[in-house]
Amino acid sequence: MANYPTSETDRRIDAAALVDICKMIFTACKMNSEDAALLSDSLVHADLRGVHSHGVMRIPDYVHKLTVGGVNPIAAPTVLSHKKGAIVVDGNNNMGQIGASFAMDAAIGAAAENGIALVALRGSNHCGALDWFTLRAAEQGMIGIVGSNALPTMAPVGGRDKIVGMNPISIAIPGANEAPVVLDLAFGATAHGKIRVYHQKGLPIPDGWAFDANGEPTTDATIALSGLVQPAGGHKGIALAMMVGMLSTILSGAHYGTGLGDMVDGPIAGNDGQFFIAIDIAAFRPLAAFGADVDDIVSEIHNSARRDPNNALLVPGEMERQYEQDYAVDGILLPGLTLDDIKATGLKLGLDATQLAAV
Amino acid sequence: MANYPTSETDRRIDAAALVDICKMIFTACKMNSEDAALLSDSLVHADLRGVHSHGVMRIPDYVHKLTVGGVNPIAAPTVLSHKKGAIVVDGNNNMGQIGASFAMDAAIGAAAENGIALVALRGSNHCGALDWFTLRAAEQGMIGIVGSNALPTMAPVGGRDKIVGMNPISIAIPGANEAPVVLDLAFGATAHGKIRVYHQKGLPIPDGWAFDANGEPTTDATIALSGLVQPAGGHKGIALAMMVGMLSTILSGAHYGTGLGDMVDGPIAGNDGQFFIAIDIAAFRPLAAFGADVDDIVSEIHNSARRDPNNALLVPGEMERQYEQDYAVDGILLPGLTLDDIKATGLKLGLDATQLAAV
């Protein structure tokens, strides 16, 4: 998860109230109520877990996509083919979350029959935080593995052209008494948006984040923005990003990398792709025995020696879960700017100020 | 792949002659001829691809495992359960390659029926280079994804205890006219053996490779050896390593991390585990269309701008393939010490000098 700076303009908002406002906004974009609810839940899920980059700050962009950006708010996903554990779904160019939610459910259903299933999704768009899908598998006693193609921001090893995406992956593995262990990461050393934050503040970026346009390391945020994001883990990150991108696209005929678009003009609506794997643990081993092993692995980390005695050791997904628990009670802490943008977007769509009072 | 220093003592040896010697050695350890051939092919495959860390330099260690180390050279793998795409195999404590080869073939067979299959392997041991398995899937028009548990050499983020393995993964994706794109990597910033090489030479190790026993970065090779290997990509590498380790072990009841053993006493024979996923591309999309997309992705990288005009841009697995093509013609270049060790091991097992003439 990402840590975000807080400021005096931050305000707290109740998660359920935020979901309601999202639903009104997406319904005003012609989505049906069920799809609007899915999309809203995906965004607020990310904010609840402190991953604001994939939360409601996306609303202005999403509304743009839905109204003038070429995304079809009324399309329903369709199954193009289904052979036991192998399913191809077309999202038919609705928001990514709609096709992806359908695809994850299809993977879970087929895994219950076949032990494991993979759904390849085409006709998709940006589908939000991937752990929203993998955690759904974990709730069903399954392992979820989901990957997505992304706009290219990196170069191949030794290269200068922006042709490799950070292509994120999420994996969730359920415990017995412990919460699922869940990772959700992309293969950039940093997010593109973080470089923009440093740029706005006129600060140099940390070493290791970016290359200039010639592929040389830079700490100048301006140069970095016209250059390349460095991969996480060097050539290993580039190789993994390529694999996740290929698994996300070419099994279904979606568009890999530069076929999705570029960072200047953005993604081409409906060209994106994702993959969804569900593994039914009970088909391999009793779920309770598996879950007990997960709990032991979590405990081993919790009880191991700390570098700083004051910092508890966490497993992947645990920090996000702590945010989720706190924010569910105290309300989600969001920048005033984000909430103002949502209000302005809602008013432009014809909602009235009373409906938007909570933001 | 790893680059190794060459020296005046390096000698070239014909791959087929090397396989023959390996087979004689493993047969002398009581393996049957079929298993000895598999194990030999795995090792020489790695050397042919320039990945000598997983090649015949392992022979003295493997012979130790087979003769006095507790590995059972005559055990045959057995299927513990098989439900459509979900299979559990017990390697019954023969060398890892034997159970793993059986498991990969089972995954390929089940994927042909179900579109995708996962085989979880228990009762296993070190199974050599993982791309030996994933490339077998690629040859059958399938995507292969294989991971392994490994001895813990890293700490959790913010920790000091050696409880996370580098847990390698390989993914192979077949092209049409292009060779498969294949990665095979572990989640350490470096291999433990590389730190030993620097230590032997009395050189400082590069920044970013290791932590001392307190989890602080060090470039002192001696301190690094009693400390911790750094992960590739920081917390992302640790999270991915944990996931690969869990997928490799707890679906079958194999032993994760510290349950496998430690770097001082080595792995406990028969405790290791791996996972093997095969994805039948034709169940999703015509193989020719898929392969053409892979070829396009490879071409895009080959034709993209280079940082250094003299250095061609390669896709994952391509450098290893170039080694393979060169070494197949010219013979494999190996350190004299490695070949001397093989000869000494063979003589100790009762082979005569004529049989070992090629090394």
C-alpha cells in the first residue's frame, strides 16, 4: 500500500455515505444500479484500505470515460467460450470493474467444478484495485490470482522506449483464524503519480525511481516525467511485468502494452485485458489444514525479531487491513481536494447539493 | 541468467558426453536409468543455458544427498489425489527433478483435459532449474508456471530473522516463430553463492545485495554471509517470495520456509515442495493467433531504441537460448574445478578413469 501525506484540508467521510454518492454519480452516467454499486464498492474498498490511488479520486476520470471517453456504461459482459477451467469473457467495453467482477465470479464458479480455473478478459478497461477481486476468491476458500495489463511506462532492460507496463498482480491466500495474506503490487519502482507529486512540490525524487529519456538514472522530477519509470527489482521486475501483461491480454485477444495506448493520450477504450485465476484449496487439501499452515506462517512473522522494536512486522495486506478496520469506524480520511472534485463532478451531472452533502 | 567469470582453467565439454557421465554417476547411486537420465538432462540443460549454478557443479552435493543425505534414489512418485485440474503428487523423497518431472507431465496432461491444471508436489527435494519444466509446457503449446520453496535466506520487511526463502518462479510462454519467452528468477537481490564468490576473493559486495544480522545494509562479504540477503524490489520481492513459497508447499502439505531447514544444516530430505501450472492456450484462443502476438511483442522489443547501440535488446530467456545454441556446437565451457570435482566424485563411486575421460 502507499502512504499518503495528510494535510489540514483532509476530511473524514463515512464509507457508506461515500458509496451512496458514488452510486448516484455512476447512475447519472447511465450505469444500471447493480453495476454502479459494483464500481462504487471497488473504489471505496481501495480508500478503506488506504490505497487512495485506486479510490474515489478516480471519479472525475471515470466519469469522463463514461460520458465522453468511449466507455459503454450499459454494456453487459458476455462469455465468449467456456471449456471446463478455461473461460474467455468480453467486457464489451463497460468499466473494467464490471467485466472483471463477472470474470472473477466465473473463475470461482469454474474452480469449484475443476479445482482451478482461469478467465481471460478482453474488451476491458482500467478495473481498479486488484485485491478487490482476489479477496473475493479468498472469502470462498480459494486462492485468487489476478493480473492486469497497464499503459507502458517502462523500457526493456537496456532500452529507451516506453513499451513495458508496470502490469500489476494481486494474490490472496486465505488463512483460518488470520485474515487472508494478500499482495497487490505493480512492477514499477514507484507509481507514475508519485513522481507527479514530487514534481508539483518542486522536490527531487529518490534515487532508483526513474530514468531520463535516454535510460540514464535521474532524480530530477521534471526529467523523470518525460523519461521512464524504473522497474522494481531491475531486470526481474521487467520480466515479471511482461509475463503479467501477456497473461492478461493475449489469451483473450486483448491488446498488450502499446496496443492499449500511451501515457500521453491514455488508454484506448475497450482495449484492456486482465486474467483471473481461482484455485479451490479443498480440491487439494482440507481447507482447515491449509488455513492452519497459513496462520502459522503469519504467526512466525509476527513473532520474529524486529529491526526496530517499536515497529510490528506485518504480512502482505495486513497494513491495508488495519486501515480498513480504523476507517470503517472513524470514517475514511480523504484530501479536501478529492472530495471537492467529487462534489463538482456530481453537480455537473445534475445531482443537487443536498444529495452531495456528505462530500 | 547469471554471468560467470571465465578463467584459464576453464575447459569445454561436449553436452552429450557430459550427460553420459552424469548418467553413470547417478546410476552408481542406485537410481534407475530413466531417472538418472532425467536428472542428468536437468543439470546439463542448465549448463547449456549458461546457468551453471544449477548445472553439473551440483553433482558432488547431489551424490551426497543420494548416498548418505537421506534422499531415496529408488522411490517413484505417486499421485495422492486427482480431481480434474487439481492434482497432488508425492515425490516420495527421490531427487526433486524426479517428482517434479512427473508433476509437470501430469499438469500438462490434465491441462489438455481441463484447459488449466495445477499439480502440488510434496515429498520433494531441490529440483534444479525451473525453466526445464516450464519449457516442456511451452513445447506442448501451453504456458508453464512453476514455483519452488527454498531455504530461508531473507527476513520479512523490517525484520532480522532468516525466515523467508528466495522461492524461485519460472514462467514460459510459447511464440509462433520466436522461441518461448521464459523467465526463471528468485526473489533475492543476488544469489547466496555470489556473496560467497566475493568473500573468497576478499572483495566488498555491491550495495543492495545484503543486510548484516541486524538488518542494516552492508557491503562487507563476511558480515553478509552471517547476515541476510536483500530481496529484489524491496517489500515487493518479499511479498512475492512468500506467495511463491506458500503456493509451493501448503497446497500439498509440504514444508514452508523454516520447515524445510536452514542454511547451516541444509534442507531436510523430503520436506520440499513445488507447484506446476499448465495452461492450454488452445482452450482459450487459436494457438497460431496467440503465437503471432507473442512474436509481435518480441519483435517490438528487438526493434526498440537501445541505450547502448551495440547492445541488442533481449526478451527473458533469450540470452540463455544464445548460450544453448553456442554451447551445443562448441561444447559447454566449465571451470576446471567443476570438472575435476565430477571426476573425483565418479572415481569415489567406483567408475574408472576411462569412463570419466571426457571430464
